[in-house]
Amino acid sequence: MTGMDAAAPPTEKPRRLSALVLAAAAAGLAAGLGAGALVWRLRLEPRYEAALRRYETVQDVMALYGLQERYKRAWGVYADGLDALLSIAPDGPALRARMAGHLDLATLAVVGGADRFKIEANALDGERTLVRVRGPVAQAPPARR
């Protein structure tokens, strides 16, 4: 018979996991988890904190946007300053205190007029991200011609 014969005996013995191989795998797994935790702590967690501060800043600027709409309905013009805007808020001092935790109150600008307004502030993240809204935003898209 030429070619392959019926069942050729295996040339290698099956490998068995020894205690040394298991210990090396466990050490490698522990080192990988430690490196992952270090990367999280040094690189990813600060990004999460900065994103959270920007999110909270956007939420507060949008709350001020809503207050501008209420101010316009009450007095016919948009508020020209943070104090005037917070005067109609039911929790004005609490809102100011909450905003101080994640946005720079020194850069917070509230500018209003008869028909438009602008609110902008810098978030207290590493990049001092500018969050800005101009209004009023139209409720419906403009009509096509």
C-alpha cells in the first residue's frame, strides 16, 4: 500500500497543564488587569470627569435658556444679565451655587435684547471648553421656497 496507512500512531504526547503553567497564566492575567486599571486611572478617568463637567455645563446653560424664554414672556424682552435671569428662577441661589461647581462664573455671559439673546460660559475642565447658545431657536424649520 502506498500513501497513508490506516491509523498512524501519534508522534506527540498530549500536553498537560502543570501548576507552573497555571501560575504563569494567573500572573499574566493579574499583570494585564493591573495595567488596565492603571490606564483607566491615569488616562480614561480624567476624560470622563471632563466630559461630565461639560455635560453639566450644557445642562445649566440650557436651564438658563428656559429662563430666558420665561423672562421674555413675562417682560417682553430677554434678560441682560445673570442676576435678572435668576430673579425669576424659583431656586436662583441654588442654581448659581450648582453652576459654580462646574462652570466658570467669571466667564458666564448673559446678553439679551428685544428679539435675541446669547448665553455662554467656560466649563471647568482641562480645556476650558466654551459652551454657547444663541436664541431664540425656531420651533419649526424654515419654509422652503
